[in-house]
Amino acid sequence: MRQTRRSKGMRRWLGALAAGLLVGAVQAQGLSWENGLRDSAPDRYTVVRGDTLWDISGRFLQHPWQWPEVWQVNPQIENPHLIYPGDTVYLYDCGGRPCLGLERGQGVVRLSPEVRAVPHREAVAPLPLESVRHFLREHRVVTDPERLDELAYVVAGDDGRLVSGAGDRFYARGRVDGGGRFGIYRVGERYRDPTSGELLGLELESVGEARRLRQEDDIAVMEATRSREEIRSNDIILPLEDRALTTEFLPRAPEQPIDGRILAVPGGVRFIGRLQVVALDRGTRDGLAAGHVLAVEQRGELVDDPRTGEALRMPGENAGLVMVFRPYEKMSYGLVMQATRTLAVGDRLHNPRASLGTARR
């Protein structure tokens, strides 16, 4: 049990002990009682189905994205990505600083070579992966739009049909090589840098899937196996993208300074809230990778100076956090993990500020 909860005086004393007697060594290893830990942090929390690592960490930490820094210094939690419903995460004092411990629930079998492995899908996910998977099934980005002219495209439906659906045959012009499944896409938004005008990527929206029946010269005979919308002339045929999504995101701040903007919200939504997908104007060439967390700064209001009439932009305010889950070369898709204000297209993105007392490497 956590002894420091008994009084604020004891809590301050432990914080002083960490900072004074250990000369900062404690702060280099983990949280202090005074900084980084939520005032409402419980002594114990039992994991339930539907929880995510972000949710669990948010019950204890002011900045949930820093869970790897806290849990990795604790040998009791060998792999925080294998926490299951029924497990209990508890807070305790270890050498003058708070640590997170883990008790396995009764329904979880400790693994050995002779015992069957518990399927990984039963473990608590790091974040709401299903919403991310659903998005990736329906969207992809082409960073070189000129390639589109070289790709096969729908020219007609079978038997004179103007539109096709699942189970229908249709014809595509261009080479469709190999077997397997192919995606059918429609050109969506063109993402451009709002300052330079550089084309960052072209969004393709999935309308269905198909298989190739045969190729005759430059005409491919296809059969639609799945359709989300009507398949129409000029829709593009592409091999399905490898959409394997890592289930072990390591939340962390980018190693390089990032200064970007929210480009758009796929689907045309204007105002943005928690767990919405957003397009960002920075990508791998800027140092972004899956798992990087960015702070969102809400753009300040534009007001008129009462004396001069000059238009003035008020300072921005930190309003949320976005985690990158699919980076491309020039842009990325991210998931809004926290929103204390309503976010909007054009809001600034930058490196999150590390809280005092958290582990730093």
C-alpha cells in the first residue's frame, strides 16, 4: 500500500528526500510524488475489458504518454504490453519515489513452455486500435501522385452497368499483375503545405476490393469481392497495402524538434475531439515515426487593437495531444488522444514538454 497517501506532509517529505538526499538520482529514474503523478491517483486499479494502456496510465500519471518511462524502470512490469483484464496495477513507495506494480489476476495463466500461450489479442491494447484499423482499411496516401497515371483504372461495368458492386464483374484498363486481392480506390483530398504549397500527399479512399479473373492485352477482367460504395468509372486499382498495424506503440516525444500543423480531418469534419483521426503536415522526412506524441497548440484569436485598429493574433494555448500511428514521407495520420479544448485545422503541433520528475534518457 502507498504509505504517503496518509498525509500531505509525508508526501512533501518524501519529495524532499528524493530531491535532496538522493541528489536528483531518483528523478532520473522515475516520477516524484510531487510532480507527474495525478492528485487523484488511486492506490490500486483493477483492469477491465475495454481499457487501454493510455487509459490506465492516465489514472496515475498527469501525462499518460510517458507510461514507458515509468514502467520500464520497474522490473515488476516486464512487459507493459501484456496486461490483461483482471490484473491489478498498484501504486507503492520504493526508495522515496512512487512506483507502479502489477498483480496478475486469477484468470490469467502464467506462461511456461508446457502451457498454451494466451492470445495476444486478449491483452490490453496501448490505445483504441480498432478505430485506427478501421481508418487504415479505408484510407491510404500516395506521395507521388504522378504514378496514378500509370495505374489501372475502371472503364466499364459488365453488361453495360454504370456502377458495380460486390459479386459483379467489371473491366479495368491497364496491367493488373498477379493474383491476390486488389483495392479499388477513389481520389480524395490533395494535402498541401499551407505555407509553401508543396504537395504532401494524395489521399485515396477505399470503395471496395476485387480479384483479377484474367488479362487480355491492356484490359483486365475483374470481380468485385467487397464494396463499401458503388464502383464507378475512373476508380483506381491498386494491390492492397500492407496494413499490418503494430500493437505495441511506444509513446515518446520526437527526437527532433517538430513545428507543424493539423492539415485536415478526413471526412471533412471542422472541429476535432478525442479519438478522431487527423492529417498532419509532417512525416518521416521530418523525423516522425509511429508512436511519436505531439502537443497541439490551439491558435490564438485574431482581435483588433482598440487604439490602432491593427489586427493582433493572441498567443496560442496547449489544447491536446496527438499520437502518430501512420507516418508517410511528407505527412502523417495521427489519433487525438487528449483534447482539453476543441481542436481545429491549422492548430500548431510541437514537441510535448516533459513534466518534472519523469524519467529522462
